[in-house]
Amino acid sequence: MEPPADSPPPDSSPHFGKASKRLAQLAMVICENRVELLLVEVLEERERMLRAFWLSLGTAVLALLAGVALTMAFVVACWEWSPLGALVILAAVYGGGAGLLYRQLSRLRRDWETLPETISELRKDREWLEKSLN
């Protein structure tokens, strides 16, 4: 008895099974690699954030101490000239410094990229999969 004319040849099914199994294995390997990359990047990001926090905290404490000492020295030096003028000058300098730091912080937040390598690799995987399926 012959197979119907519209059915696929009997030997094409094993090739499809092998190909789909191989594609599934490849997809699992790619997913595993991407998860490992994600974990490495998360750990790197955590270390970078912790280091940035401690550096920022140390910088802030030392800058505050230096600012207090400089403020006292400036006020003592200018006390006879004009105590109010000395305080206004200091307020202007501190306000300008705060504005500059705020601008840098805003730029940092705007340009921040979270997990850029993982996202790049996932985009490459998607492009490869789209090309492979077409």
C-alpha cells in the first residue's frame, strides 16, 4: 500500500526530529550562557555600586570636614571686613558647587546603562534566531 500523495515522505520525520532536538539543545546552551553572563554582570554591578557608595561616602565626609575648616578660616579672616559679606560669599560658592555636582549626577543618571553586555548579547541572539528561522 502506497502512502497518500499529500503526506510527507516517511524518512523526513526523523530529520525534523533531529533538527528540532538540536535546535532545542542549542537554545538551552545559549540560554545557559546568557544567564551566566547576567549573573556575572549583576555581581560586577553590585561590586561597582558598593565601591561607588564607599568612595562617595568617604569623599563626602572629607569634603565636609575640609569645607568646615575652610569656612571657619575664611570667616575669621574676613570678620573685620564684613561678617555678612563673608557668609554671602561662602553661600554663593557652596551653592555653585552644589549646582555643579547636581548637574554631574543628572548626567550620570541619564547615561546609566544597566547590564549592557547581557542586553547586547540577547539582541544578537534574537537576530541570529530570526535569521535562522527565515
